[in-house]
Amino acid sequence: MAESLKDAALSCVARNWAVFPLVERDKIPAVKGGFQAGTVDADQIGQAWEHRQNMNVGVATGSMSRGLVVIDLDVDEAKGENGLDTLHEWEREYGELPDTVTAITGRGGM
């Protein structure tokens, strides 16, 4: 587990995932160009998080990050939504996905 958001960003860069800063405690890009400003330059990432240590970490998907695909599993009990249940149904029909990196979202999803 990363000790800081900067460490988390650098951990992503070590996997060749293009990273870009997000506004603190939000999903809004903190840089012009948003995900298109994503980089695997560890020095650039280190400097950005030295300047604003509490920025969230955005990871660009697709070709910028070696074909990285993200599945967002939302959970909203009030709406009766549970993305994990939906994923399990999908896996029963099409086969299990490989083990991978996961993150817990602010609202309890993955």
C-alpha cells in the first residue's frame, strides 16, 4: 500500500501507466488537458506532487498506459445497484477475469 498520494502516483508510473493529477478529494483534472496530460515521467510526477501533496491520482487508460482497461463497479444501496454482483453474473456467463490491481472507491465500489 502506498504511503502517500505521490507514492501511489509513482507506483502507477512504475507499471508504465500514464498518470495525471486530480483536484484534491475529487475526480476533476488539476492540469490543462486532463488525461491527455498523463505521463510516465517519474520526475515530472514527483515534482507535481511535491507542489500539491494532496492531489488525487488519475490514471489514463488505453494506449497511453499500455492498453490498460478499467472496470468501475459502483455500489448504491438506495438504488439497488451493486456492481460486484453484476460482475459476478458476467463472469458466470463469460468466464472469470484474471486477478488484478483493485482500489476501493469513496462510495464503497471498486
